[in-house]
Amino acid sequence: MNEPTLYGRPAGHETAAVQVHIPTPIVPAHTAPLMPMQPGAIPAVASVVLPDGRVVTGYAIEHARPAPLAAKPAVSRVAVNVALGGVGFLAVCGGLLMLTTFIAALTALVTQLVILAAVVFGGWIAVQVLSASGHRGGTTVNIRKAVIKRNKFYG
């Protein structure tokens, strides 16, 4: 039951024939001559000591960086200036409308106060005129019986 296996097969089948396919490289029709170039920076060789004492040496591999996020399209300065100018114009128009409304309300208030003062003052004058014909607390002079000496009345 406990037969040794190789990749899940019984022990007698280890010598299976293996075919290896080697791809042929595609050579471009126009190849530029190779120019020797000095690398921009020599990569650093890293050595790592494993816990069992072995040393692994190799070049550091840069990790694949994610694609940069799509940059927002730049807003032109003209569009920003037009928008700010429009907001400023609307603010000025609103302020002028409020100022005009305030002036109209103030004019109406002053007009009402002048009319109220005229009515009150006119009423006071009317009361004074109408109450003068009555005999309240005043001196009544009978001109027929009065003696007139040098423009003075004596009664």
C-alpha cells in the first residue's frame, strides 16, 4: 500500500519520455547595431545570510510600480478669472439691489414720520384754535362797559 510515488504516479513509471519545445526567436527585419553603453548606475549586489548559514547573493530587483493615477486636467487661468469675475459681478449687483431697497425703505420711513408729525402738529393747532372760543379760565372783557384811557381797558 505504501509504495513510493513520484508526482502521484506509482514507482515504476519514473522514466517517462519528456519532450522539450524550444521556441525559435523572431528576428526583426531591421536590426540596429548594438552600441555598448555604460549603465547609468551600477546595481548594488545584496547578500543575505539564511538561518541555516547559507549565503544568497544577487542583485536587488525593483518592484513593479503601479501606474500613476490619471492627472486632473489643468484648469486654465482664463476660465478661473472669468468665473471669479462673474461671482464678483453678482455680488456687486446683489449689494446694489440691497442698497437700493434699503434707501427706498428709509425714504418711505422718513415720509411716514413727516406725515405723522404734520398730523400731530396740525391736530394740536386745531385743538388750540377750537378750545380758544370756549370760556375756560380766561378773563372776559365787556367792551361796552369798559373805560378806555390811553389805549388801556379798565373794567
